[in-house]
Amino acid sequence: AKVSAELIWFNGELIPWQNATVHVMSHALHYGSSVFEGIRAYKTHKGTCIFRLQEHIERLFDSAKIYRMDIPYTVEEVVQACKAAVTANKLEAAYLRPLAFLGDVGMGLRPPADAKADLMIAAFSWEAYLGADAIENGVEVGVSSWNRLAPNTMPTAAKAGGNYLSSQLISMEAGRHGYTEGIAMDVNNQISEGAGQNLFLVRKGIIYTPPGTASILQGLTRDAVFVLAKELGYEVREETISREALYLADEFFMTGTATEIVPVKTVDGIAVGSGSRGPVTKALQEAFFGIFDGSTEDKWGWLESVSE
Ligand code: PMP
């Protein structure tokens, strides 16, 4: 879907959306050399706040570190720039997309040692990623014939532009088969993650999710589920999950910044549990969305006001 806002933060300045362009010879366009984040700002009981902003920006710098990419700003400068991107566009709620990329650094595959990344931060309105009623009614997914990246090929710990070619294959195949989203297996043919979501299943009251070794991005929403599940008294186990375990789960849900927490009603056409949102998923959603209306106390400092 096309998105828009008035201004974009680009290399230190807020400029009109339509002027935020790059040259066709940009390194990132040819070789995938970019790292990025997806972050949400919510309209909360304390005004507009960005969820886990500091940690998202730290992850951006971690992604850059893996690729030896020099982002010529500090974490704190990027944190403040994210807030500015929201307030400059007078947004009460927003999706934020910071992107660091290699631009005018020449056509050599190996970037020059002194190359500096360009940095842009867009903030814009973006509704529920998997559709408006997905949060309550759930989505239908299918396991993809495409595996996620194998260890020691392209690191899935980095949220790098090039990784999303894998996600596009998974998502396009899912769409062709009539599913809302695709689920990928890792190189060992165990469950990994969605095209842009982490995965959780519930069986006999225990919550399971693939471990960090399953070629996943260790999502901040995934981490929030760990924390909230503990608060609610549920046990979460990071364990290898087989394809058929999805079919036999009582509940199955996906997490991500854009996705938030979305129940899965069918996998490969097989109903998960009763085929509608289960009680554990619902309790976790209430705890998660409660952070934004104040019904869940933010004990962790996850909300960062845009006006601070
Ligand atoms: N895996 C992939 C491949 C993703 O793109 C995302 C979205 N950033 C996630 C997992 C979930 O991560 P987070 O909860 O930090 O948004």
C-alpha cells in the first residue's frame, strides 16, 4: 500500500516527502546494502509515545555493525530524529521507518573503507498490517516451500534490506495460494518465522516459540510477549517446532511491530484449535494493547513520549 506524510527526516534535515529521493546508482539499490527498523508510535494515555524506541535504534546500529556500515550519528541522535519525524508530521499514531543505506559510494561491491551510510526516517499512518479484523478474527497462513536464510549465509540477526528478498518470496507464494501470510522453515526444516513476524504456539497451556538459532529475527514484540506472558503466569519455552506441531497447537499467533499480535486460524487449511482466537492469545493481546491505554502498567519503560 502506498503511504505518505508531509516531511521526511533525511541526513539531518526534515524535507518534503516528494523530495526525499536517491540516485539510481545508489549502492543499496544494486546490492541490497541497507539496514532498517520498523517502529510504532501509539496514541496513549500519556500522549503520543514510541514503543521501545531506544531498543529499536540499538538494533539498527547492531544491524549496521554486522555489515560494518558506518551510520554517522549516535543512537541518541537517531532516537531524537525519530521523535522529530513524528511531531513534524503532527501524527498522533504512526509507523516509523528508519533506513540506513549505502548511497553514493561507487559501484564496487565492497564499499570503500570510509563510506558513510545515508540515513532517512519516515513516519506515517499505517493501519493494521494483516488487515483490520485480523487482531480479533485471525488470519489464514500456509507453510512456504521457501526456507529462511541458512546460518552463515546472510545473518538473520541483522534487519537488512537484502534479507527481505527471502521474505518477499515467502509472502508472494502465500498470496498466490490465497493465504494472508507465509510461514517459513529454517534450513533444518523446522519452523522459523513468518515473512515479517515471529511465531508462537500454545499447547496445553504452555507457550512455545522457535529459538534464536532457527534463522529468526529476535523481535522486540516477541520479547514483549516473553515479558507479558511471565506477568500473566504463563511459561514460555524456546524450542524447536516441527511443521505438524502447528497443526496440533491449541493456539497459534504471530507477532511483529507492524503485525502487533495476530491469531492464526488455519495453517495449510487445517484449523488451529477451535479455528478462532484462543484465550491465551486474547490475554496476551489485552496485556499488550493495555500498555497503550494504561490498563497494563508500563513497568519496563517501553513507552517513550515524542515530546521528551
Ligand atoms: N521477523 C522478521 C523477518 C521481521 O521482519 C519482523 C518485523 N520487524 C519480525 C520478525 C518481528 O520483529 P519486531 O517484533 O521487532 O517488529
